Amino acid sequence: MKPCPLTGRTDLEMVFELKNVPVICNQLWSTAEAAKGAPMCDVDLAMCPESGLISNVSFEEEKIAYAPGYENALHFSPRFQSFAEELVAGLVERHDLKGKDVVEIGCGDGHILSLMMKHGVRSATGFDPSMAGKTSEYMATPGVEILPEYFRSDQLDRPFDIVLCRHVLEHLPAPMMVMSEIRKAIGDREVPIYFETPNAEWMLGAFSMWDVIYEHVTYWSAPAYETLFRRAGFKPASITTGYGDQFMMVEGAPREPEPTFLPSEEERARVRALARAFGDKCSAELNAWRKRLAALAHEGGSAVVWGAGSKGITFSNAVSTNAQAGATIRALVDVNARKHGMYAPGVGVPVIGPEALRDVAPSLVLVSNEIYLDEIKAMIGELGLTPEFAVIAG
């Protein structure tokens, strides 16, 4: 068994396995045939007894190769836009960032950098290799600069007053490496950092197996985060949750490293109990969804999955191992126009915009994330459709 990416322990406890998932879940394809031929792998989750970190012990970094068609932006949703505005406003106020300089590791298309400029920072610099050869509307914001490359400490030879790292950590097979680079760049200065990832504790408690994807080598709980921060030389000022508790949000400041730090046994026991219940529940839930969709197909009905992101694509592939259930899903729906006309890996299901639902006329809309349920119902109501709704995760 591969060791824990954080502690190096090899006596990990198995949590859950999900077979035959897309290697790159958010990599959409231009044809159905290409999508059906997308690389697939297994995920085997195990928990470290020392830190509470959950990791995919089957992960092989060399299998990950991002290419055109990769798309995981959330900011097309009004719900996420509100979250992002509140997040940025809070960071600027708490850390007195007006007129100061921001660095973001893994900035994507620069949406958060642009918001930072809107809220009064002096400059906003991002690092993201996936932006090589790409442009976005946010790059045109004065003060925003995106370097299409991986972050290294020697690149921070520029002013910076905070370091942001959002939805990057879970992709890294060696998380201590990036933390060490950040700590090295900060040196003796009192520069805060802000990290954000999917919340493993929410995933476990909600039994959301649809958040289990091959791209995520690690799944972060509060004790795992504290272990990472303290061992790398940061003291967590706050560990909170947001976005319907689906995100783990951590702010910290540089301190002397505590290389042997251990979270409390109470904290580790809490995560351990969640993990054990998760494995037992998910197998039963997957079988229930397959039966429901097979029954819908038998009745001549059809379904669409709203949300062509990780949850929706993982769900579609998982239920599609049952041929009748899989054939019931006619399309994935997404408000992100950059996904329209593309196809989901594995199942080869087309991604359409909301307006195309008039032609599909599904009898069931499967909402991949409950946090969007109200806005989805409103959009479908405006189309004059009256399908049944069911929530996949939430």
C-alpha cells in the first residue's frame, strides 16, 4: 500500500473503493466516441491513523495529463458568485489588503484575482500551468497577471502580502512540498495564507461518493489540515467550512515548524467514525440509484443530470455500469457555455445548456449538488417544463 502523502505511514485503514472512473473527470471530449475511450482507473481510499488524511492509494501521477477540454470553473453559478464575493471581501477586510499585493497558486482563469482587484488590492498575480496558451476575460482586469507555470518559491521575488491556494492541494501527491515552498518564500515576514479544498468531512457525512474522483489524491479534514499547517511551519488561525459546508477553508500565519505535531485522538476518532460509516452506506446508495433509474427506463422515462462537473460525471459513470440505468441518462446540463457541445468521459453523454432541455423533455432532473436546487428549479420553470427532481448529493 502506498504511504500517506502527509505522514508517510503505511498502516492505513481502507475506506472505500470506486471502480472504473475517468482518470480526468473534468476533461470533456469533442465527440461521443472519444469520450467513451477516455482513460479510466480505480480509486481506493484509505485513511491515515496519524493525521486523519484520506488518500487514494491507487493514484499514479503519471496518468494525469491535462489537455484542452479540461473545465472545472464554478463561477457561472449565481450561488457560487455570491460565495466568491463574500470570501474575497472578508479576506480583504480581515487582512487589510487594500492597496496591497496578492498571489494565488492555481488561479485558474483568474476569477478570484479579478475580484481581489475589484475590492481594492494593488496587484493580483496567479500561477497556473493550465492557462498556457489560454486567455480569459479576467486577465484583462488591470493589475491581474497570470503566469502559466507551476509555482516555485523563487518566483516570489515580487511584493506579496497574502498567498491564496484554492482547490489545488487535493490534486498534489506531495502536499508538504508546496507548503515548504510557500514557507520558504515568506521567510521571516508575517504573511497570512488562505487554503481551500473540498471538505472531506462533509463528503463523508453526506455519503457523497460522487465527490470521489481520480484527480483528487487527497481528501482534507480539519485534523489533516492542522497537521499539514503545523508541520510545515504555519499556525492555523481558523479552520472553517463554507459553501453549504462543502468547502474546508483555512487561514494561517507563519510560525516555527512542529514536525511531530499530532491532532488530538478525539479529532482523529471523529473522522475515523465518519469514514467507516461512509464505506458501508455508499454501496447501498449506489445500488438504490441503479434500481431507480432502471425502473424509470422500464416505464419509458428519461433523466438528465444537472451539473457536468465532478459529481455529475462520477454519478453518470457509476450508474452506467448497469446498462439499463445508464441508458436512461440522456444528457448532462450545465450553465457553463464552454461545456456545451462536449461529451462526458466514460459514458459519452452530451453536455447541453438549459435551453436545450425543451427538446429533451426529461421526466426526471437529477441535481448533482443540492446547493443549486433552487436556481435550477427556477430556470426549468421558466422553460415551461414540469419534471420530477431528485438530489444526487447534498
